[in-house]
Amino acid sequence: QLEDYKTRATEAEVKLAECQEELEKWERNNKVLNSVRKDLLQGVKLQKEEAEQLRRQLENSGEDKYEAMGVGEGISELNPEVREEVLRLRNENEQLKAFAAKREDDAVQRLEEQLDDKDRLSIRFKEEFLSTKATL
């Protein structure tokens, strides 16, 4: 019977080690995803700031629109195909940003759930191991 307990204890130690390795792997993945998420959020923030700055520059330019004809001005009058393409690309960009944000949130949530599962499993194996060790 002692041999049986020793075998069980060894198996529990092996499972515990495997779970700890798996937990460390998930934690590394979580850190990587959080880093990528942070980079994406920073990029979005910079793009918003740049867009806002450009919008303010356009509003503040008190020049006559015909004297200071810039890139993209007059698109609707001169080339409706270009205007439609720009609108389509803007819409597609918004959809892609929303899709990327949702995928990122889903992946982080899934990793957090898996991490919680591994934590619970690790705690259970640790308790089982300590219980078995105490009975020996």
C-alpha cells in the first residue's frame, strides 16, 4: 500500500509539474497578447490624435478653398469614383478596426479563462499532493 501511495505521489508531482509548465506558457502568451493589445491601442490613439490635428488645421485654415486647393478637396465635384472609393475604404477600415478589437478581446478573455482553469487544476493537484504526502 505504501508503494501505491508513492506511485500516486509521483504521478501527482508529475501532473503538478506539467500544469505549472502549462500555466507558465499561458502566462507568457497572456503577456505577449497584452503587449500587442497595448501597442494597438497606442497606435489607435496616435491615429486619432493625428486625425484630430489635421481636422483642426483644416478648420483653422481661413483661406479660400479655391486658393488653397489641397489633396482630396473637390473630390465629389471632379471625380465621383474616387469619392466612392474613399468612402468605401473608410467604411472597410472602421469594420476592420472593430473586428480586430473584438478578436483581441475574445483572445484575451479565452486566455484568462484557460489561465483560471490551470490555476484551479494546479491548486487541486497541489492539495492532493500535500494530502498524499501528509498521509505518508
